[in-house]
Amino acid sequence: NLHWNSHLNGWLSEWIGKLTVHIKVSSWKPVLLYFHFAKFLLNINYLENFDKSNINSRENQDQKEKYLYILSISKTSALDILDMLFDNDIQRLIRVSPVFFPTAFITSGAFILKLIHISKIVDYDVDETYLLNSVSFLIDILNEKISVRQTPVYEILKKLDKCYQNLKLSEKGKETDKGLDEKVDKTAELTKPINPLDI
């Protein structure tokens, strides 16, 4: 996994220079998004297959450190994806390509919500307010830019919004522990990579 992270970073370093010289800035921005999303999926796939049953035991400290390292890379990649929503060219592409781009953003947002919940379980410090605000911005932008409402992508966005609202309430202590677990289960379903061909 670490090898492929390094390989992806090398690929970006090599190609971004070529792209910025030969094509318009608005044309290479999607390539940067593809890179972040590929790196994000690579790392969350590792996390999904990681045995977390005894992650906090003394015997598994080395494995826990590796898990937290990959978790950190996944968080950074997810936030890099969400940060691209501030770009007007990317916002325009959401209308042009209403499947891939919303899928990349929604999947990243769902991971961020799950991260907020599991951070306490695995002793990983996060800025919950910042992360929740990032997801809130994502939901607002996609609600504005997705013009066709009768699509599976928009239905998934509504589920993400519901998970966000429930998690936000739970962080304020307004939901029971049982309710939180039910909401996180729904969020966890969203963190599975979404295949655009299935939409």
C-alpha cells in the first residue's frame, strides 16, 4: 500500500508539470481530482480490509500505527477532494459530468463522517468542527449544482445529508448512543467505493 502511494505521488509530480505547460489550467484540474480520488480509494480499501478487532491491544501497536498512518493519508486525500469544491471550474464540471464528480465528492464526505465517529475508538485526534463544516459545504454545493433531482446520485446525496445532520446532533449530545450507532451504520455503507457504472 505504501509503495502504491509513493508511485501515485511520483506519477502526479511527473505529469502535472507536463499538463500545466501544454494545456489550460481548467483542463488539468480534473486530472488532479482523479489523482486525489485514486489515492483516496487505494487507502480506504486498505482500511476496509484491516482487522480492527484488537487494534488497541499492546501486542498490536505496530499494526495500529500503520492503520493510523493510512487513516491520516485517507483523511488528507478526502479533504483534498473536498477542497476542490471551492474551484469554479470544478463546480462547473459537476453539471457537465453529473455522475463521476458528485460520486467522488459524496464518497469522500461519507468517509469524513465515518472518521469523526471512529476517531474516538482508535484514539485518532480530529477537528470535528472543521470536518463537519467541510461536509456541510459539500452538501450545499452539490445541492446547488446537481440540476437533475431524479437520479441515484441525488438520492445518495440526500442520505449523506441525513447522516450529516444526525452525526452533528449526536456530537452535541442530542442523540442516544443507540441512535448514533444506527446512523453510523448508514454512513459506513456510503464509504464503500461507488461504481459509476452501477448508477
